[in-house]
Amino acid sequence: MTNQVVAPLSPGDVVAVTGAAGFIGSGVVRNLLARGAEVRCLVEPGGPTPNLDGLAVTIYEVDIRDRVGIERALAGSRFCFHVAALYGFWPRSADVFYEVNVEGSRIVVDAARSAGCQRIVYTSTVATIGLDQAHLGDGATESHVAHVDHLFGAYKQTKYVAEHEVLRLAAQGAPVVLVQPTFPVGPGDRRPTPTGKVVLDFLLGRMPGYVETTFNVAHVDDLASGHVAALERGRQGASYIIGGENLAMSSLLATLSVVSGLPFTDRKVPGALALGVGHASDLLQGRLLRREPSVPLEGARMATTQMRFDDRRARSELGHRSRPATDALRDAVRFFLEAGYLDGRRADTVRRTLAMAS
């Protein structure tokens, strides 16, 4: 049964969003605007902001490590969404990951509490959840604890610590609710994210084979709606997986083939081989040449991990809903096409296929 609304979002409410120009952050911004909120977008100084073009928002360029700047941007806000994080498979400096993801989160959450925000939604990640159940064929839930030695890479490690620090602030009275989004797809994935890169690599014909893994695929707009539902209905200090549909990689590629009209390979790559290539790339390119590996080891490890998730808590307590993965993947394909990532015959094929489906 869905919990009653405890923190209703009303038209005219002032809401601050960190990481507002990002993929999920801009989705949250669009959702808030549709609800009539007055949105303050906190963005990285000098960072790209095309996802905010044309939106009636106020933009604050501020580093989330800048306590004074954060306090100034949050003053007078009723609610705060802390979505910003430093993400990547290969850090040149692990210290920067810690400063942004851990110290920055402490600064934002504590400043939001000091500013009198009635609710703070902190965007964590499913990367902090243990996956033993997923390897047994079940979906991992919020109650599954990760083994520390399975937290590969600076991103997962710092997000795990950040989640602990945010929960510590919640125990001290900060009105925090945590969301753990799964793998977003859809419009606005300009970077792109790892899931978006799978889609784009497929569209560009850069996928000669694949490792059979599992993703929980969710439309970015559904993840954004889940964030707002957590704001209004979430329990103090509780965490919620906000997800969509669990798909094996082979099913994901087959779906992409249907929605794009492009063929896909059925050539499977053994997981051990993918890990071996990742280790070699990390050693030669990352450690010796000091440049980003073409096959990051953390990415190879993710490709050999079953990432099934069970978001029943969010569906029961928050009323979270998600559209079919096919629709989410089709919107992602349309975005990459319209944003100019494709050209030539492959673009023509995708354009015709999307036109026939509309």
C-alpha cells in the first residue's frame, strides 16, 4: 500500500537541485517544473548545461565543495535534491572522487538542513548494494549488504562512504530520504552513461560481441518521478531502489535491434576474457601510460556481474511506476539519432524504423 503524502510538493515551492544539468538531475528538474515548482539548478562552474536549455529555472554555478556558495544557493529553499556526483571508471585522482562524492555530499546535506529544508533527497546508487542474490537469480534489494572487497573502483567506494555519511546526518536529524536509481536510459544522456554507451555502441556498429550480464533498465523520466515520490512519501532515513525492468544483455540487444532496425551479433564473449582484457588495459594504458584505458577494468567487472534489482519497496511505499524497457530504449535511440550521434546508412535505417513505429 502506498504511504500517504508527508511532504507535499506544491506549486510555487522553491526546490534546489544539485547536478541539475546531468542526465538524471535534468529529469528531476523537468518533473519539478511540471509540478509548478520554482527550481534552482546548481551546476558545475563552467560545465555544459544543454539539458537545461529553454527551461524556466534559475542557475547557480557552484562547486558542491564550496560550503559558502552552497548555503547561498540553498537559502530559502523548501526542498533539496542532491543528485550531483563525480562518476567514472578510471580516476586520475581518487582524492577528487572523495572530495566531491563524500565531502561534497556532507556539505550539501548539512547546508540544506541548516537552511531549513523540510526534505532532502539524496541520490545514492545501486552500486552500494550487495549482489549475491542477483547471482542466484533473484533481484537484490535495499537490505542486501555489499562486501567491501566487491566495491571496485573509486566511484563505488566513495559512494558507499558517502551513503554512510548521509545516513549519519540523518541519524542526527537531517530530514533525508535516499534513492538508489538503477540504469537510466532515455533523452539527455549526452555523456553517455554506461548503459547509454551500450545503446550508442550498438547503434554505431561497435559491438562485435557481448558478455551475457543483466541490467535493470529504467527510463530516466521514471527515475525522476521516483525521486519526487521519495520526496513526498519516503520514510526518514530510508533508502529506495528506483528501477525498471531486468533485462539480460542478449534481450537488451535484441530489443535494440527491433526498435532501431539494425542487426545485432549473437557472439558471446566469455567473462574471463573480458576481465583479462580489462586487467591488461588497466595496466598498460592506465598505470603505465597514465591515460584512460580503452577497456576500463571496473567496466569489465560490471559487464561480468549480474545486476538484477527488486524495487518492490519503492513500488509499495512510494507508488513508483515504470514503463516497459522497450519504450525506454526506443526513446534513447531517438535521442541519439536526433542529437546527431549517427549518420549515413545506419542513421537512415534508424530514422525509417522509428517513423514506422510512431
